[in-house]
Amino acid sequence: MAPAQKRKQKYDLKFKLSVVKYAEENSGEAAARRFCVDPKRVRDWRKNKTELQRLSEEDSKRARLPGGGRKKASEELESNMRDWVISKRARHKTVSRKMIRAMAKEMYATVSDGRGEEFAASVGWLNHFLSRNNFTSRRRTTFAHKDAKEFVEKLVTFVTFSSQMIETKKIPDRDIIDDDDDDDDDDDDDDDDEEDADEEDE
């Protein structure tokens, strides 16, 4: 059995800068041990200290340097979609994941800073968009869902009870009604009607 792959750890800018500061005051190896990170990471962060500080001032929660991953499809799209979702929610309108993806595709055709490639508004893009803007995605529970669940539970109880009664009371097969037969009978009746109609035409 192949060993499980180690999940890549993400570190925010505040953490990186704390490691850099400790490394400068002590050593890279000491910082690696103190913060339980790879020494190579410490060296990379020290090398990029100026850039990390700049990014920290712009956004203390960003965890990647420019180029360290796929960029947003469009800053304009991001802003427009964020405003659209907020506007919908402010008016107590339902905003589904499917709606967001459809609107993003539509808006992307109008933005001025697109990358000139087809934009699919994939599930991955949607998840990142929701995460970047602190939007929560929750599953709605309707009365229909609750009723369906209760129906299934009652049906299971009824079937179990019926099986026990059949076994206990020794109910003969002729007294047990199979609902599936009704569908077959309906089909037979339809065939008969068609045959009768043909005979009348003759």
C-alpha cells in the first residue's frame, strides 16, 4: 500500500514574517526548529522578506507571493461578482452556487482585464471565490426534504411491521397486494384499448 501523500501546509504572511524575524535574531536552523518548518522555507522567506512585508501591508491574510499559484481570472470580475452576491443577499434573494457560476460566465465576457481565454467558472473557481470573499455555502433544508425523510422512515417501519405480521399471522400470499401489478394491468388495459380501437376502425 502506497504511503499517504503529505498535505501541503499553508502559512499566512504574519507567520512567515515572525519566522524571518526569529531567524534574524537567532539563526535559520533555530527558527526552523522553533516553528517546526523546513529550513529551506526559512531561507526562502528571508530571501523574500521585502516582498513579504509589502504584501503584508496590502493584505495580512494573503499567503502566496505573486506567481505562486493561479491568479484570479479577473480583478474586475471578482469585484463585480462580489457586489452582485452582496446585493442579492441584501434583498434576501436566494443565491445558489449554480447561479454564481452562470453569472460569472456572463460577466466575464464584459470585463476589460480578462486573460483572453475561455472562462469556465469551474467548481474550483467558485470555491476559491467564496473563500476569498468570506461567503459561506450552506445546504438549504426545505419542508419537502423533511417530509421525504419522514416518509422513508415511516415506510421502512411499515415494511418491517408488515413482514413481521406476515410471518407471525401466516398471512397467505393471496391476501398480499403487490402494487406493481397495478402498473402492469394499466399497460395491459392500454393495449386492449388500442386493439379495440383497431377493430372498430375495421
